[in-house]
Amino acid sequence: MSIKKKDSGGVAIGGMLIAGVGVGLAFVQHSPMLFVAALLSGLGLGLVIAAIFAHRSN
């Protein structure tokens, strides 16, 4: 019987994306481009964290 490991990469990506939206909402009144930048930064950071989780689980 094999035990499945929990994949938390998707959780990291989604969590950081939502954090980016939260930060971006603080800047949306100042500049819409800052909102987009915060969103993409959150996505990028989530991808980095997911890659670290995948590397450590191997």
C-alpha cells in the first residue's frame, strides 16, 4: 500500500496570489499598474515557494 504525499504547491500559489491581490487593492487608487505589479509579484513568489516545496519533498 502506497501513501500519497500531500501536494501543497497549489496552496502556496493560490495563497500568495490572494496576498498579491490584497496588497494590490491598497495601491489601486494610486495606480492601476501597481495593482498588476503586486498581483504578478504574488504569483511569482507563489511559484518560487511551490518549487521549493516540490524540491524538498523529493
